[in-house]
Amino acid sequence: MSKLGTLGARLHSGEIGYDFVGKRKIWYAVSILITITAILGLTVRGLNMGIEFQGGAVFTTEKTSISVSQAEEYAEEASGHDAIVQKLGNGGLRIQIAGIDTGKSDQIKQALSEDLKVDAEKINADLVGPSWGDQVANKAWQGLAIFMVLVVIYLAIAFEWRMAAAALVALIHDITITVGIYALVGFEVTPGTVIGLLTILGYSLYDTVVVFDSLKEQTKDITKQTRWTYSEIADRSINGTLVRSINTTVVALLPVAGLLFIGGGVLGAGMLNDISLSLFVGLAAGAYSSIFIATPLVADLKERESQIKALRKRVLAKRAAAAAKGESLETPYTEDAYDEDEDPQDATPAVVGPRGQRAQPSGRGRGTRGRRR
């Protein structure tokens, strides 16, 4: 078995683990910092909306020797607006000008014909009116809002409202970061971008639900035992699905990275950037939020319940009693394993045992109970 496979098996069985929930304040701080940066970028730079959202025209020419930078100057002089020019595979140019009145398209087309030394009849013009662009933008926001509502309803029914709230926070976290990156890098926002956003939200939700399903299964009748706190079981759920999350994220990111860096960067197929950037950033942010945000937030909310608080006190009392007798309870230790009013040193740190194993306290010969001689 490979080293990664061995690591995954040990994480899933509970032999080893990382304290994600106990260090949740670090992850929250990192997410808040990234989110603030994204919001500042969105506020200062704004989004570069495509013509599908704000109206405009796209002019496609036949093969020409005019450079992209020179064509941009000609297009901006003719229209009075910023222009985006791309070199096509056949040697022609794709000139996109947003925010212009469609009535001025013929005038701009004629000016481009003269500057680019191309017959006006061979310049194809695709026009998008501003009213149609507003409709597209409104439909995109409506689709996003409907998606969010359906997600919350489904999770509240399938799991509980705390998990639905945590998943919603994680999704908003992913959207904010992705949109902020678009504002910072200046990539154009097109319907392809919206499709990419909805795609990565679905992926992020899938990754989160996998952890939630494991957490729901392991916390069934949790108050009937005194070995684990809720936060400790949440940690075990994250660790048990960690390698799976990493594998699926890497496999999903590789082809998207090919689209973004090779297709859009090396080959110059700029139109691929519309969807590939949202997929790349969103997939990475979704994997991060499902591990470091959603589940720790659920644990935070659950630890405020009276039953879960009482359970934690019983667990700590049992550990303290075992420690006083010199016994060892093989239980995980996290920062959440004690009340804020209690001394953390009162809790006995130990190693997580295999999943499903009821470790027996050591000492006084109890480890040999039931063993045949």
C-alpha cells in the first residue's frame, strides 16, 4: 500500500489525527483575512462585467497583420470605451467593447474597417442591448439565490439546522473569495463564470455533506456514552474523510489548472479564463471550507447545547477520575475538551484509538479481562 493509502487508513481508523476543531480559531482568522481582502478588492476595483451583463458589441475580423495592442487603441478611439482584443486562430481579431449604444455599432464598425485596413463587409458584429444584459444579470442572481435556499432546506431536513447554517456560511465564504479574486485579477465576468460558480458550489456542498454524514452517524446517541465530546467526534469525522477530500480536490484541480494556465495562459485562449478561474479558485476554496470552516462551525454551535455541555462535563469528570487513579483512558485531547471555566490541565491528553474500538483503561490488570490463559 502507498504511503498516502497507509496514512488514509490510519486517519480513517482513528490511529492518528490532527486537531482541526481545536485549532478552529486559527482557521477562522485565516478565512476572515482572506474574505476581507476579497471584499476590499471587490470594493476598490469592482468586477469587469462582460457584454452579456452590461450590453455592448463584439466585432470579429478576418485575418489581419494589426497587433492586439494596436487594435485596442483603434477600438478605444472609435468607441470611447475600453476594449478587449483577442487574436483568433485564423489570424483574425475578436474585439469586444462593452457599454456602448447598439445604435453606434455601424459607426464603430466603419472606423475599425478604416484603421485595421479590413473590408467593412467582412467584419461581423454581434450586438447585445443593455436591457438584455440586465435580464441576464438578474437571472444569474435569482439562480444563485434559489440554489442557496434549496441547499439550506435540504440540509435542514437531511441533517439539522446547525449543519445547514454551517454549510451556508461555507458556501458564502467560497463565493466571496472567488468573486474577490475575479475583481483583483480583472478577469471578465461572463455567463461562463456564473456556470463555474454554480459548479464549484455543488462540489463544495458535496465535500461538506460527506463529512456531515460521517459526523451524523458517529454522533448518534452521543449522550449515552462518556468517552468522547462532540468536538472530538467532529475531529474524527474530518480526519476520517481527509484523504478522500484531498484526493478528489487534486484530481478535480488538475484538468482545471490545464484549462487556466495552459489553455488561457500559454495558448492564449482567453475565453477559457471565464470559467476556468472560477472553477480553480472555487474548488480550492470549497475543499478548504468543508474541512476548516463547516465542521468546526457545527461543533461550535452544538457545544452550546445544554445536553452537549453536560456530556462534556461527564467526559471530563470520568477522565479526571481515571487520572487520579493512575489509569489511562485512550481518548483524544482538543482545546474543546474542557469548559472555559475549567483548567485545561485537568483533562488528560491521550491518543485517539481505532475507530469503533472501546479501549479499556490500563492498570490493575484490566487490560487482560476476558483473555484466555
